[in-house]
Amino acid sequence: MSEKRTILLVDDEPTNLQVLRTVLQQQYRLLFAKSGEEALALVVTDLPDLILLDVMMPGLTGFDVCARLKANPATRAVPVIFVTALKDEMDEATGFDVGAVDYITKPISPAIVRARVKTHLSLVQADELKQTRLQVIQRLGRAAEYKDNETGLHVMRMSHYAQILALAYGFTEQQAEDLLHAAPMHDIGKIGIADSVLLKPGKLTADEYREMQQHPLIGAEIIGDCESALLQMAKVVALYHHEKWDGSGYPHGLAGNAIPLEARIVAVSDVFDALTSTRPYKQAWSIEDTMAHMQAQKGLHFEPQLIELLEQQLPAILAIKQRWAE
């Protein structure tokens, strides 16, 4: 049986705490505080999943407490619902400004309290699930690095480059963030390539190169078919990031707009960082030489518009490169 979620109830009136206790005690583990100071001390030792917080209290008001909770990285994510007799719109605006997620007015309705608590705990659970999914994706991306000459910093940089280019291309903030998190999966298929091929210091034979060209297909198979939009994007990126604008890429020889846009963006981001980074088999190229090469490959390897955007966004991209330097 799953453990009960914990709710902190904060009110200077014991009667109000008793009412909330009666409404919630069957479904949740409850903590109690009779002042803002007591509540702030309690969350340090026993972090709740949700806080129901009175506004009008002596000493620290509920607004004060909420503001302090949101200023602390350890408690910032805990949702706060104000339970108050205040009904003025300005009071509500103040509450939302300091970080509350909802208001429940006194005298309370038990049905409303249960519904609001259930809703906001569900949102917390959904966010936790999203974070777990992101962590799994990031760790799978890291797994590929153990089989390659690339580094974790390469994956960080090229993922942020991809986000910058996606926003410049017209992606929404959410779409660009999804690409940021999907991009680290682009080379996951290298897990399935023999070390003798993947780590070979010299030039690959024709047979070895054909084996290497299988890694996008292996990556797509590893990710599989998922309902998650993020994992669907990761599969697209893994499968198509070695396709080229002129149709000379692999594994399917797609050309132009037939190549999914996310993969076209990742291709530019990946190559730019690979060229400007030191590897066991090469020195880092200068930014000038790299941009000259990218321009020469405009319309061949890369979509022309993306190379123009790369030029326009170069200051932001170089700032990322500096931030995540080797």
C-alpha cells in the first residue's frame, strides 16, 4: 500500500486546525503549526507535499510565510493553498504574487477542501513523474557516452544549442524545451555498435562503416514506441540526425523537408560542437574554420535556414560553449 501524502496545516486558531483535521485525516498524514514561525521550522525537518496556510496570523502572516518558502530552493516546489476569510481581489492577487497555487475561503466546505487538495497533489505527482522521465532519458543519453569518445559536456552543449536554434526557428518554449531534453538521446544506438568499430582509432573499412550506420536504427529500437511526446521526439532525433539535406545521409537517404525538423536542428548542433571540441583523434577547430565549413555545407549536409540561424545566434551559442567548457 502506498504511503500517505503529507499535508501541513497552519492556522493560529486551534478550532480551524481541528476542522481541517476532521476533513483530511482519513486520507493524508497531517502536520500542524499554530504560527508562521513554527511552520517554517517544521518544514526543515519534515517536508510536506502540500501546505494549507492561514493568511491572518500574528507575527508572520501567511503571505510572509509563503514568500519565504518560495525563496528557499528546498521548499520552493511545495504547493501552498491559502485558507482564509479574506475575499478582496487585491488580497488574492498578493497571494498569487508570493507563490500560492490556490485559495480556499472560510468557512470551508469539506468537499471543496478535499477536491482542491486532491487536484494539487495530482499536479505534484505529475511533475514528479515528468522529472523522473527526464532523468531516465538523461541517464540513457549518458550511457551512450561510455561507449564513445564523446563527453557528457558535449551532450549538454549540443542540447542547449538545439534549444536555441529551435526557438529561433519558431518553436514554442515547450517544444524547444522538449528538444533540449530529447537531444541527449541522439546517439543512444551506439550502445549496440561493437567496440572494435566504435573505438577504432583509424579509418573504418567499408564493412565497419556500414555497421556504424546502423546506430540510428538501433537507437530508434531502444527508445521504441511510446505515448510520451518527449520520447517520440527522442526517437525521431535518434533515427534521423545523420540524414543530410541533399539526401546523401543515412540510414534512409531522406532529403530536404522529408527529414524531421528536430533531427535537422540536432544535426547542426551536433556537428558544430564536435568540430569545435578537442577529441582524442583531433584538435578543436576555430570558430572561424567551423563556421566556414558549416557555410560550405549549407544546402548539402544542412538546411540553409538553420545555418543562417546559427550565424544569427552565434553569440548565445558561444556563451553556452563557454559555460560548459571542457
